[in-house]
Amino acid sequence: MKNNSLLSKREALVITCLSKGMKNIEISKIMGIQERTVGTFIRRVRDKVGIDSSKNIYTLVTHCIKNKYI
């Protein structure tokens, strides 16, 4: 069972795409948003799950998968 109530659908989609190795520019094209907005979603997820911004994307994605956010 996913614990995605913490993340919005779009935030979860961004993290899912990152987990597949996609770059921000690729995600922005798929979602039809600006690359900068992808970064905003990533920042919001970091804030929600308590991952320091100095940690890399791998740490964020791993944490979200381990805790069933996606």
C-alpha cells in the first residue's frame, strides 16, 4: 500500500520519473511544465519528507521508495 497521501499526484509523478533515471528536462516535457517547476516539485518533496537539500536526488528517491511514497 502506497503512503502517497503525503505527496500530491504531480510530486509523486516527478519522483517516479526520477526513480527511472529521467532528467528534469525530460520530466518537464512529459508533464508539460517548465523545467524550473520540476525543481519546485522536488524541493517540495524534500521539505515534506524531511530530506536535506544537500543530499543528492538518489537519497531522496530511495527514501521515497523505502517509505512507500511512490
